[in-house]
Amino acid sequence: MKEKDFINIIKNTLKSEYIGDDCAYLKDLGIVITQDSLVEDVHFKREFATPYQIGYKSAMVNISDVCASGAEPKYLTVALSLPKDISSDFVEEFYRGMKDACKDIEIVGGDITGSDKIYISVTAIGTTQGRKISSRKNAKVGQKVIVSGNHGSSAAGLKMLLNGKRDDKFTISHLMPEAQKKFSEKIATTQKENYAMMDTSDGLMDALSQIANESGVLLDIDFDKIPYDKTLEQFENYKDVILYGGEDYQLVATTSQPDDLTVIGEVKPGLGVKIGSEIYTKEDVERKLFNHFEEKQ
């Protein structure tokens, strides 16, 4: 089974209205809340990343979820499970990385346990005061599709790390991503109508597909308008790297007020994601996405 299959089982079992977006929006409390986990040898390898970089990324991926909701990130808690060979220096550098990623976001607690590998679980809380909160279900026909930043850089960085290369702009993009706080704030504080927004943790195409299918619309995308580092064209399948490569932690949104933001397409009647003359269904996209639960051959 795939991750999304398990999520659907959980949603159907709990019958919860809060499950489905990057964050749960608890309107009665005026907050959003999210939780993300990183597992050694699935999300990171100690041979590639320093303890500082692991801590930095662990914070950023959760801050990004809060940004995707449109809320202002405020607090984190951290649960850290560590094997016996971990030193005190690792723990100190890990939390230095988290602290530097957080800046004015406060780490307010957590838990430490023993385990066979490193397991990191972070909960992030954001305030909704003065913000209009997003949902993947909010895309409307006539809105523009906008994005932040470059796409495909993190996936290129992972490819380089796996090939023994490091310390270039792509590997830094992979090891130390940046949550798009300013983009999120601009959207959430200026929108007068409902809007959809999601981060690209699982890839640009995943975010586009999820918004399209949750909203029941077609996102008509002009590939040539998607921002990316032109040196990605060194890869034979560079378009797939841009569309399906995950962990850039950029934001995708739909809005009728794009202002000076980067527009890559338009919301139209239909269902799915259209690029050029081809329409990609939910199933088309999911076949090409990374699956945490895929059996190893």
C-alpha cells in the first residue's frame, strides 16, 4: 500500500473534518497544528548530513507545513529517539541546527527515548490571527496558479549526494531547505477570497494534483513558466526532476490576486493537471511519486 492509502483509511476510520491539509485548522483555538516525522535512512543519512543539518531540516519541514496553511509559525515540540552510539555532541549540534532554523519560533518541549535508529517527530503550532487560512479544497475556476522559488533543486541535490558529490548549491538545497514564510504571509494577509495552498514536500506535481483533485478542478500549467535552476538541464530527465522531485518545500497556491508573484497556470473546469496537451490524473501522478512503503527488490 501507499502512504495516501493509509491516510485514507485513517480519515475514513476517524471521520475527522480536520484531516486532509498540511495542518489541522483548530478555529476555536485560533491555531493550526501539524506533525511530521523523519526516519534515518528514509529521510536522511548520517553519512550525507551533519547533526546540525539534520536538526535544521527537521525544523524546516514542519515550519513549511504551517506556512502552507497560511498561519504564522510560533512553537515546536520535538520527540527524538536515538541509538546507543549517539554522542552528546550530536544532540547539541542537532538542537543548534533546529534553533537556527526556528529563529523567532520557540522550541517549547518534547521527548527523548532510545531506539535502533534516529527517529525525529516534530509538532508545529501556528497562530491564525490576522491570517486567512488555506485549504486544498479551495481552488476555484478562474484563479491563477502561483508558486514560490525554484523547483527540482532538492531532488538534484539528492542525486548528487548518492553519486558521491556534495557541497554545491543543489546538495545544500536538499540538506538545508527553507520554509517560504514571506510568500505565505503575503498570501494569507492579502487574500479576500478563499484560496488553496500547499507545500511541495512530495514534489510540485503532487501538490498540483492534490489541489486539483481535492477542489474538483483542472490546473492548466505552462511548464515553461515554472521557475528552476537552468543547470538542472544537465540531467537527462530534468523535467521529471522539476515536476516530481520532492523536498523543495516551495509553496503552490491558487488566487485571483497574483500581484507580482510567479504565475505558472490557471484553474479551469475539468479534473487533474494539464501540462501541454496531456492531462495527468491522480493515478498518473501517484505512480511516479516516492512511496515510503514500497517493497525493496
